[in-house]
Amino acid sequence: MILACAVLIQSTSVTDGRTDRRTPRRWQRRAKHSAFARKNLRLQILDREAQTTNKVYKVIIEKIHMAIINLYEIDSNYMALHELSKGRLSHHLINSTSLTAGIKNVLENLERTSPEFELIYKTPNYYYTQAKVGEAIHKESNTHVLLIIIQAPIVLKSVISLLKVWEFTYFFLYS
């Protein structure tokens, strides 16, 4: 422990021999001002350090948030591929908006190219729950493309020609 002690002495002016009582007060004011300036400087440094720390925390929190999002996406992709390997379609692999657009595209192509056929299931629910789904991987140099094959059942809109119905008469053969 260090004890500091300040001794204030009355100073006398060398020129006129009078006692200057303001000198210690000036010294006290300067000392107070100097102490306040040091404290203010320390507080400014602490404030800058706190701001820097907050900026670092902000960056760390953003990175952790991005890592959590990436983990969620990886888990979703894993589950989607797992479902695909079992022959089922997943919302994580093809969202319902894309599937609906695909169904609409198939309907338009059928109407244009083969108007005698129609798609049986026109809503995405069937394709997510009951449709037979397959996959294929196309490899080209360093690129791999996953092809998802969905069996979309189609039927004839109407019978093309009338069918002839034959009637058979059964009879016994005697030998």
C-alpha cells in the first residue's frame, strides 16, 4: 500500500515578498482538472473497448445464426434424400409451389400433345403421399445432377372406339 501525501505551502513572491494564497488553489484546480482528464480518458478507452466488444459479439452471433441455418438446411436435405431413397417425395426436396407448377406444366403439355389423355391427380397432395418416386444421378465431369422421377398416372378421357362385346355360350363336349 502506498500512501501519498501532498503538502501545500504558502509561497511568497520573490519580487515583492507578498504571500500568494491563490497558488495552492491554482495547483488544486490543476490537480483536479488533471485527475478528471485522466478519468475521462480511462472512461473513453473503456467505452471504445465496450463498443469493440459489442461489435465482436454481434459478428459472433451472426455467424452462429448462419451456422444454425446451415445445419437446419443440411438436416432438411438429409431427410429429403432419405425419403427419396424410400420412394417418397418430400416437401424439403420440391416445395408445393414448384410441384404445383410442374403439374400445371404436365397438364398443358398433355392438352397440347395428347388431348385424348388426362392426368388423374391434379393436386400436390397425392404426389407427396402416394406417388411412386424414383431418382437418377447424371454425372458430367465434376457436376452431379439429381433427377427426380415422379410417376404421374394418366388415363384416356374417353373410349376411342366402341368395343364389341361377344357372348359366349358354353356347351359340354361328349366323347
